[in-house]
Amino acid sequence: MPVSKKSAADKLISKFIVIEGLEGAGKSTAVSYITKWLAGQNIATCDTVYTREPGGTALAEKMRDIVKMEITGEKLDDKAELLLMYAARVQLVEHVIKPALMAEKVVVGDRHNYSSLAYQGGGRGIDLGLIDVIKKVALGDFKADLTLYLDIDPELGLTRAKGRGELDRIERQAIDFFDRTRAVFLSLVAKDKNAVTIDASQSPALVEKSIFLALDKWVMSLA
């Protein structure tokens, strides 16, 4: 008898989809679009786990607070920031993401490893080779199955971010910090066959359509 083809829902079991992008790119809105698309593939909300980085566990959220806040009288060293990011990421991967994937859930992440390469590597100027060594120690070969990078001009993104309220410690960096961050994001995505760039400066309707098309193409490519 012929072997039946897997349904889209079957192909999506235990997959890790990540949204990346600068401030104001619309990552939270993109997550809602992915949720809508997953529903169209017969993936229920109860079968989807949502994460954010840094954060996602009790300890990782404490580390997020340290990274995001200004501490009076003491500047957070760039290398300490990098290590906090990976410490939080290890907690999230080991205690949330991997267990969810083992339970055949779909995981949708707001940021993952590319953010450290882009922000701490591009923005802070820490050697990308060093970050890669830390990544291998912390995560081994673990990575996203699909990365959707929401690309936006930093000035437009920061204008949007300011409209949401007070900016945090990282959001208050100079514009050239975000220019360097964006350049690394674009370089990473260009070399990754499992990553797609989405023009986040488009209207919400067009961003949604672009994300749907990218997801449709990706799921069709899965065995």
C-alpha cells in the first residue's frame, strides 16, 4: 500500500519557530499571526508553547530584569550582559523548550540565539567567534527549526518603540548600536537556509501575508 503523505499538523510536531528583530519590528504582533496560521493547520493553542528571551522561567525572568534595568552606581559590563543572556537561555531551553518539544508541542519563541549574535556581537562589538564558543558550551547543537527575521530601519523601529512608553536600558542605545545589530541580523539570515527576512515596515496586513507565505513555503519543504 502507498505511504500517505504527512499532514501539515504532523509535520509541525516538535518544531521550534523563532521571531527575531529590532525594537519596534512587531514581534508580538507577528506571534499572533503565527498563532492564526497554526490554527489554520489544525494546531490548537493547547498544543503551542510561547516563550520570550531573555526570560520564560522564574530564574530567567530575574536575569531579564538585570539586563533591562539601569542599576544605580554600577554599569553592567558587556561580557556580563552576554553571559546573562546565555544563562537565561539555558534555563529556558532546558526547562521549557526541550520538554515542550519532547511532548510534541509547537514552540513559538520571541527571540533566540541570533539576538545575542546581533545585539552583543554587532551592537556591543563582542567577537562573534567568542559568542559562538559560548553558544556551543551552553546549547550544543540546539537551534530553531525556522527563524522569521522582521527587518526594519532602526529609526522607524525606535519611533514605534517610543510610542509604547518608556524605553529600557538596551532600547536607549545610540542609533549606530542598532545599525550594527541590524547588519549582523541580515548577515546571519542570508547564510541560513532555515531563516526568512520579512519586511516589517509594511502595513500589518502585508506583514501578516508575508509571514503566512513564508510559513506555507517552509511547511511544504518539511518531510
